[in-house]
Amino acid sequence: MNYPLVSQLHIATAIVAIVTGLLVLLQVKGTRRHQRLGTVYVASMVTLNVSSFFIFKLTGEFSPFHVAAFLSLATVIAGFLPV
């Protein structure tokens, strides 16, 4: 596994999620722009969480960070399903 590549993907999608998450909150709900930003946010959060499962450099094994990523992924999916 190429950790630098996975780490770069993880960091990039985290930045995208932070920025788009803020923009989604600031937009009027229901507009096309709000929906597009929301889709980008969900995609970046899913990518962020999935990429975290491939990063083991801190402890070398499954850690509490992976549990948090799993819970985050579950809440993102649960929040998106009704949409």
C-alpha cells in the first residue's frame, strides 16, 4: 500500500469536505447549488472515511480512529439516504 498517496487523498478530501460542508450550511436549502455542494460533500466524506481504513501508520493496526471513521461513514450514509 502506498501510504503517501492514500494520505494525500485523505487530506485532500478532508479539505474538500470542510469547505463544501461550510458552503452547504451557508446556502439556501433546496437550490440547485445547495444540492450540488451537498453531493460533493457526501462524496468527499465517503472517500475520506474509506481512505482512513487504509492508513495504519500511527499504530500499525485497527485503532479508535478507524472506529470513529466507521461511525462517521454510517452517519453520512444515514443522512444521505432520505435525500
